Amino acid sequence: PERRHDPVMLHEVLDLLPLAPGAVAADATLGLGGHSIEMCKRIAPGGTLVGTDWDEAMLSSARERLSAVEGVRFELIHDAYTTLGEHLERLGLFPMAILFDLGINSAQVDDPARGLSFQNEGPLDMRMDRSRGEPASALLNRLGLDEIERILWEHGDERWARAIARKEIGRASCRGR
């Protein structure tokens, strides 16, 4: 089945952006292209849409969904939203509107293979860009108690970081770490 993302408050958000035919617009967090499809309707004909996403699977789905759009040039880039400025400069484009839809994509949470699901078992991957870095499972198998605790505390604001780290170390020793 086709994955989709129906953005919340789509028109309310896009009505705030100066989108018009021929404009350059950027979707810094392209995802499945829910916002971008509507942005394209507003910048066609002659507009350009630049989109970045760090998840190649999401980018591929967005590319497929956007292929039906006519009258707009696309620059879809596999990279983090933090690099959008560099890509715009390289392309020589100055957008009239830039959208950042910050937050996790429900399609990523719903996919058990990503290791982000609350409802389904799957490998403990947890990477947004699966082409870079290592899965969370490898990290947990490699790190010691103090480092796991630090990560949970600093990056997760987890007040039970020490107890969680101890439990994970206990599990790892049962797995023959």
C-alpha cells in the first residue's frame, strides 16, 4: 500500500508562505511529500521545489508521489535539513518560502524494521538515515554502563537513565556480550 502523510493544518501553514506561480520554495523535511504536493500546486507553472530528507526511503516515496506534478522543477536531495542552505547556494537558488516540519514521521514509527515502533517488535535500528552510522543495537552492545547512561540523560532527558542503562547492561551480559 502507498504510504502517505496528511499534514495537519496544511492550508493554514501554507497560506502563511509567499507561494506563487514561478516561485522557488523549499521543503527542508520532505518526508513523504505531503506539504510539497500542495506547495507545487501554488508555485506551478514555472516554479522550483527544493526538498531535503535524510531518509532515502521517504525521499524515494516523495519522488514517486511528486512525479505526477507538472510545471515544477524538482531538486530532491538525500541529506539532513541542516544542510539545506548549502544545497540552495550550490544550486544558485533563493527560495521565497522554506518549510520545516520538525518531528518524527508516522510512517517511520509504523515500520517495525526501523526499530522505532511502540506496537511492533523489530530490529533495534533507530536511525533516520539508515545509510549512515550504526544501528542502536550495535551501539548498545559496544558501550559501557556510564556511556549508555550519559546518552539517555543528555539526548533523552531520561531521569531513569542509570536504571535503564543497568538493565540494558544486564541484558547484554545474558546475550554473551
